[in-house]
Amino acid sequence: MVLNLVLQNGGSHRGAWRHSSAKLDEIHDIKYILKLAQKAEASRIDSLFIADGLSIEAKAVQHGPIFGFEPLTLLSSIATVTERIGLIATVSTTFNEPYNVARQFASLDHISGGRAGWNIVTTGVERTAFNFGLDHLPPHTERYERAKEFTEVVQKLWDSWEQDALVQDKAAGIYADVGKVHDIHHQGTYYSVRGALNIMRPPQGRPLLVQAGASDEGKALAAQFAEMIFTVQPTLEDAQLFYQDIKSRTVSAGRTPESVHILPGLLVIVGNTEEEALEKASELRQLGPIERSVMSLSNLLGMDFSIYSLDDPFPKLPEPEQVNAYQSFHKMVRKIVDNRTLTLREFLDKYWVGSGQLRVAGTAEQIADVMEEWFVNGAADGFNVMPQLASGGAEDFLDRVVPVLQRRGLFPTAYEKPTLRENLGLQPHALAH
């Protein structure tokens, strides 16, 4: 299986920074983060992932860490102290320009020796628009249309340098072959880019493309471009249906099923015993601020849940196509609340620990059992591992769970290739022209 480790300062649980095990001096300490990255590489984790957002709700800062360092800056630092582990960053297509993004990821790919990956997202949080001179978010469909063209332009820019364009012939005075560096002359609906990129072709040809949307538009984008998909699936059945849908769409897009790896999020707490793990989970539930969960739900669903009483029935949700936020989360929440009688408090306590991901608290063997069940039954090609605890959570997974998976023959013990693509069984991307 493929294992990606989420680097999330403060842990994946909203109350983790308050847990008795949390070391607050580590949360924003680059030295700790670099050591954790090296430890993950020693465990042969395929890649590290940093999520990101471009706005902050001022009243949320009292409840704990929101976002940490800017992802590409942090991953560039990690690249200098690691050699094989992949480095994946979220960068939004809604509030960036293709040329800048192509250049940034080409740079990270060169700095890391071919280990960069781009998690392509469209921003669905309304207040983010206010940070970029807009009065409101572009409509959901338009955001995905822009994302498609944005990604096409970035790929063209990566391909604007042929593989052997760099000559460096001192005697002839030729540094690069002008016949192998091409302006892209892109003129589309949303972007006009002449090119070429001002950095040579990335070592992987193109950095790995990752996608996380699960709306119909998101899945269409994934089928066309994605080589790794981060998804939120709370049950085995849901994960199997999503897995089959994406693999089918990928084939319809003219690609092989093996060309995309599907990784559901896994919120994990490891204990020496099941009782110890459940005790940690219970303590976290008591520490998690319900106000922060309400904010998270409001942001992802695009409606203000703070106006409702926590002990009233869960409010009626609009139709998915009426939502201009994250439609995939809307559909997931609606599936839960339509089949149960829940108050808002009960929903947040039972189903919104992370953002609806699969949760497992137990011994290393028990966690490996769940991962194996999903892996062998067509629900996952691996996992996006999200340790819930701020301090020690990732280390527990690396030290305890990974060796169990390796003993079972479910996870490799060593990297075989130098680049992220190759270690995922994907070939370096051939030049398009």
C-alpha cells in the first residue's frame, strides 16, 4: 500500500494541543518538524503532505493552531535534510497564477531531486475571497473550470523545456539549446500565458499531481489529471463505491486504473492496549472545543451553523448543487443526517472529529487490521495518515504500525528508486511534444 503522512502542527484533532502529552514548544519548531520528516523517511513513508488555507477566522485562534508554515517554503527546508521521501503541498488554483505555481513546483522538484507533488484544490471558503480583492467566491462550477485550465497551463509550462535542452557547452558558448525551449502560447477562457518557464524541466518531467475533491466536477478533474487522490470516506462501503467510481472514470479518460492511487484519510490513535488508545480518544473528545467544530462545519458547508442551538435537531441542508462551498463534504454530511435523528451537538461529537475521515483508535495490530481490510477489499490503495495527537502521535504510528504492515508484506521496507513517481510505480512523465 501507499502511505502518506500528514504534517499538521498541533495534531489532527482540534483539541490535541491541550492533551497532556502535547509539547507546545514543538508545534511551531522547524527543528522538530525536520526530525519528524527524517523519522518518516527512515520508516520508508512514501510522502509527506502539508494541507493549507488562505484565510483565518480571527475568533478561531483561541482554540488552537490553525495553519502552520507556508507549505512550499517548509517542504523546501525538509528537502535539504531528506533524500527519498515525497513532498506534497496544497496550492489553490482559485487564488494563484499558473506561471508562479509551475515555477514553484519545478523549483521544489529540482531542490528535492524529483520528489515534489502538487495537491490541486479549488478554494471553497467564502471569506478567503475577501483576502484577494473579491466580494465573493467564484461559483463552484467556474472554480473547477478554472482549475482544469490552470492545470493544463502548468503542465504546458513544465513541458516548455525539453529534457536535453540544457547544453552547457563552454567552448561553443551555448548554455541551452534555443530550439528545445518553447513558448507555450496558451490562450484560453481564463488564462493567457506565453511561456516558456524560466526554470528547466523538472527531474520527474512533471511533479506528481494530487487531487482531493469528491464532487462530480472534482472527480472529473481527478480522472483527467490526478495520480494520487486524498479522499474522506468514513465507512468501508463508502470507500469501495468511491474507489470503483474513480477507477472507472480514470479508464473512461483513457488512463489505466493503476495510474491513480486512492488514499482515504485515516485519523489514528495508537495505544499499547486498546483501552489505552480509547482513553486517549476519550480525553481528546473532552478537550476539543465544540465552537471550533462548528466553525469547521460552517466553512466546509458554506452555511452558518453558529445561529443554531447545539441541542436542537440538525438543521435541514440545501441541495448539493445549491452549495458554493465544498459539495463533497455537503453530500457526506447529508448522507449521515438524513438517515439519523441527531442534534447538532451529537453530530459534531460522533462524526466530526476530523472532517469525517475514518477513525481508528487501538493497538498497532488492530489499526493494521483495519488498513489491511480496506486495502485488500477494493477500498484503498493506501492511506493519508492523520495522527490525532500533537506530540508522539506520528511517532507512535511510525514505530508501531508501520513495522506490523511491513511484517505482513503490505508495505515496503526500503525505497527502490530516487523519485516520488518511481517509488509509487509511476514513470517519469514523457515530454508531450
